Amino acid sequence: MLNQRQPRLLIVAAVFFGSAAAVGQGPGVPPGSPPPVAAWPARDATRLADPGQSLGARSEQATEPAALVPPVAAPPSAPTGPRWLDDCVAIALRNHPRITAARAEIQAAQGRAVQARLYPNPVIAGFTPQAAGSDSQWSGTVAQDIVTAGKLRLQQQAALREVQAAEWRLVRARFDVMTAVRRDFYLLLVAQRRQEIFKLLLEIANRSFKIGEQLVAAGEGTRADVLFWNIERDQAEVRLLNAGVTIEADRRRLAVDMAVPREAIGTIEGDLLTRLPDFDIAGLQEAVVSRNALPRAAGAEVARAQWTLDRARVQPIPDINLMGGYQRQVLPAQDQGLYQVMLEVPLFDRNQGNIRAATAEIAAARADLRSIELDLAAQAAEMMNTYRQAQRTSAWYEEGILPKARETVEVTQKLYGEGEVTFLSLLQAQKILTELELAYVEAQAERWTSAVEIADLLQLEVFPPVGDVPAGRAFEGGPKEPVPNVGDRPPPAPRPVPLPPP
């Protein structure tokens, strides 16, 4: 049986040992070095720093196991721009028009609050009751409205509640901008990792196709095998091209989020393997409702409606109009004083309609506040579901699936070296490992997207969240249930697995 396979093994072995020193090592790798490692970069001194602690800060994370795809250095011609999350957020907060508009809204509300307390201006009048030569009379008066029942104070208090609501809307505008930047930053980071995996898949497909052609030329393969590998190569190439298009679109979207759409954004840097906290769902809902600016803005609207009702109730109390003046009669010469007191009698209009409207506005504002609280609680529950599933999925891949896939590749490579399996089996094992790494990256995308949404609900200034997070507890990592088929032994440490030679 072994002798029948000997010509095929000799061909593959010649390719394996004859080309391994020159092919598949990438730029900057000296001859004789091991082939590229199909693994995530080990989290050591050369790993990417955590981008999101605070402006200009970088945190140290615990050492993580290596995974499949190494980072790819940006070409020298790559555009330069912000590379870290905190840099992108700082640019967005300086430039975004939503924040400018929210600040202008506060200033407008403050102006209305000042205007609401200003006293009515006096009225100065000059007139003549009679203009008839020597019988003429010339008069001048000053009139002033005296506002009663604290109407101006009540008006200003209602206007000040609008200022408070506008201030809370500014808080929400800030976090809306930060959330968009954070979300698209990590989606771009995932897209970069995805492109690296697609490059690896294309490299495997190219080598598979070349080996297939060589086997056909030696009479050891079929044309159908070559066509199959050709399809695999074309599919991998299309996926890589589409990944590049996605990265460019994600860069443009991130630039728009930063309100600098012409900013040239190159390769960004971050750590997709950062540990994130776990949350208690009931505590998370309570923390979201108590911390989020939307309920506080709605509460300010409730207070404004209450002050408006108080103002409407005192409206029937009449203001007093005082007028005093001087009149000069020509002949006979006389100096006369004038005075007048006027007030409105609330006989028919006692502001009944406005009082009823203000009462209804209070009920509507309270209902709106309750609706916002319920909506935030529902969003927290939904995001918590997505977040937990993504956490569990990524941990499942990291601790259960990927170690076994890496071990499978190692075993298959060893069996291939002993002539027990075909080269196609080795390629298939490495392709499966790469596809699993791709699924792991997609799980990371879901994990970070949901983490960004939770941070938005909690209005966390620091991201990724560290330390004492409201309703959070330290994430220990790994699936909560035992990983199937692993038993009591710890998962094997991932080790570098070389790519198949051309």
C-alpha cells in the first residue's frame, strides 16, 4: 500500500522541502526562518496596546494565548491619521456639529430663561387733550405694569428647566457621537483582521491549486481536482477583494463619524482580545435608567410642565398698571398732576383652558419619562442577551474549538510527514482552522459592538470599561459550562502551525 503511493509522496515531498526556505515567509523574513505562523499575535511586549482607557493612556492586559493571524504592517504609502480609539474620539468631540448644535441649544435656553425674568418696560407718553390756542393743554405720563403673584419667578423657573433638559441633551449628543466612533472603530479593526485571514485563505488556495496541477502533470491527480481547487482559489480571491472594499468603506464611515470626512485614515490599532466585564442584567437595567441622560432630560421636562402649571394658575390674578403724569394748561396757566390705576377683572377669562392644558402636559411628560425608562430597560436586556452570547461564543472558540483545531492540524501534519494521509487532508485541516479563526473574528465583532452599545446605555466615559463598572463584575473568561470533549484537562496551549509549502 505504501509502495503504490510512493511517486505521489516523492512529488509532494520535493515541493515541501525544496521550497519551504524561500516561499511563504513574507517580507522581511530571512531565508531559513520558519514559515509564517497561522496564529493571532501573542500578547507580549510586542502586542498592540489597549486603545481605550483614557485620552493618551494605554493599559496593560494579561497575557493571552496566540491565535491564528498575525497583524499585517501597513505599506509605506498608507495614509497617516488617527490610529487609536481615544484619538478618534477626541477629534469627533472637537468637530462634530451635533455637539455644536447641542451647545447652541443650551445657550438659547439660557437666553430664554434670562428673558423670562425681565420686568416689563415702562411706557412714556406725551399728548395733548386739547390743542386750541390759549386753551391748549400739554401732558406727559409714565406708565408701569406691576407684575403680581410671582409670575416672573414662575416663568423663569419653567425656562430654567428647559436649560436643564438642553444640558442633558448635550450629554446624550456627546455619547451618541462617541458611540458611533467606538462602534465603527472596532468594526474597522475587525475588518482589518478579517482581511488578514482572507489573505491566508488565498495563500492556502493558491498552494492547493499549484499542488493539484503538479499532481495532474505527474499522473497522480484528476482534472476535476484541479477545477475544484481553482474554484476555491477564485472564491478566496473574491473574498479578499471584497474585504478591501469593506475596509475602505469602514474608513470613510469612521471619518464621517469624526466629522472630518476628508481625513485620511490608515491602519488603526487596537486589541480585540481585551477582556471585557460581565454584567448582572437586573443591576444593568437599574444602572442604565439611573445614569442615562434621556430620563434626566425627560424629568426636567416634567418639572418644566409643573412650573408651567403653577404659572397658569396665578395668571388670573391681575397685574396692576400704574400711570402718573404732568399736565400744563396755557391759559389760565395751571400745573396739573395726572395718575391712573388699572387692572384687569378676571370675570370671564380665568385661564381655565391653559390650566387644563398644563395639567395634561404634566401627565404626558410623566408618561414620556416612564416610556423612556421602560425603553432603556428593554434595550439593556436586549444588548445584554447579545453581549452574553458573543462573550460565550468567543470564549468557546478560544478555549474549546480553536485549540482542538490547531491540534488537529499538528496531528495531520505529522501523519502527512509519515505518509499516512494525503496532502489534500493537510490542506483541508488548515483551511478548517482558518475558517474557524474567521468565525472567531466575527464573534469578536459581535462582542465589541454589543459592548459599545452597553457602554452607550451606561454612558461610560472610559472604553473599554475597566475597574468598577456599574452593574459589572470581572469577566473571568471561558464558557460557563464545561467545554465538550475536553474533560478535566486544560485546553492545549496553541502553538505555531506552519502553512503548507507551495
